[in-house]
Amino acid sequence: MDILEQLGIVPVDYSVLESLLGGYKSPSNKIANLEREGKIVRLKKGLFVISPNVSRHLLSNELIANHIYGPSYISFESALRYYGIIPEHVFTIRSVTLKRSRNFSNSIANYEYTAATSTYYPIGIRQGFIDNKYTFLIASPEKAICDMLAFTSRLRLQSLKALHTYLEHDLRLDMSYIKNLDVNIIEQCAMVGKKRKNLNLLYKLVKYECL
């Protein structure tokens, strides 16, 4: 098996590639050649992923996003689409991070990271799985919706009706899913998150739907 193929779809930094290619006279030149040949893909400075043509596996934007900038977890529309709760395809992979907000772009996708406080960040994070071999961090459906309500600019909801309209018509959320949401996660977010009025409205909406 090709040494690159063994790396699979997990992003690797420059030093790992350099050590794996230590048998070459100039590992740095070899890395540059591999990139030119399309066998490795640069995600950002010093971080690469093996091309699907070499690894024989599709790339995972979720896994890539976790590695480009972290700690972070997939959220917003990216998580909602992953769960099949919204119908639209997502072209920017959006995440929440403990670091400052950042954006990255490469040949694969655009990646956007929104900063959260240390008290809000860990609520409602779960592991996603790829082929029972790779894992990544992603918001639960409840946390992804809370992140939308807490971090969307200029979103100030004044009533349950306004919230319902936002979820159904702006996000195009499958409203039948509301009754499946965990109110405990929403309550925790409302206690420490931004735009607590928005989050408390979501808590009330879910409680009402569960009656």
C-alpha cells in the first residue's frame, strides 16, 4: 500500500509528511512535487490532506473543518444539513470555536469559524462518525439551532410567531423535527449564551410542541 494511501482522509501537518518522506534526499521538494501532481491538497499553510485519487476515500469536510482550526465543532446550517433537517446544500462549512473568529478558503471549500465563550462552547457537542473509522465534533441539532439564534447578526426575535417564521421560512427547517429536540440542551444554552431572548423563545416553542 502506498505510504500516502495509509494516511487516509485525516489532515496531516507538514512535519508528519516530512517525517514519512524522510527517505528522500529532499523531503520538502518531494512534498512540493506531490502537491503539484495533485496527490496531496493544501488546506492551509502547513496542513494537507491526501487526494481521494490516492486515499481511495471521499474527503470529509467535517473532518477537515475540525483540523483546520480548533478546538472547534461543526454547527449552524452545516450541522443542520448533515442531519437532514434543512434541504439546502451548504457551500461554506460553518463551525464554532473557542478561539477568535476566523475564515479560511482552499480548493475544497470555504470554512468559517465563530468564537464562543468557554461556558457556552461545550454544551451539546457530539461525535460524528465516518465509516466507523474516523470521528469529528459536531453540534447536536439543538445546539446548531441555538447557535443560529445566538450568533446570526441582527437577529432579534420578539415572539414565538416570529421564531416559528424564522425557523420555517428563513432556515426552511423541517418543523416536524421540533418535538424531537432536547429542551435540556436548549435550556443550558439559554442560561449562558448570547441573545438569551431568542434562546428562551426556542425553549418555550419546544416545550409547547412537546405538550
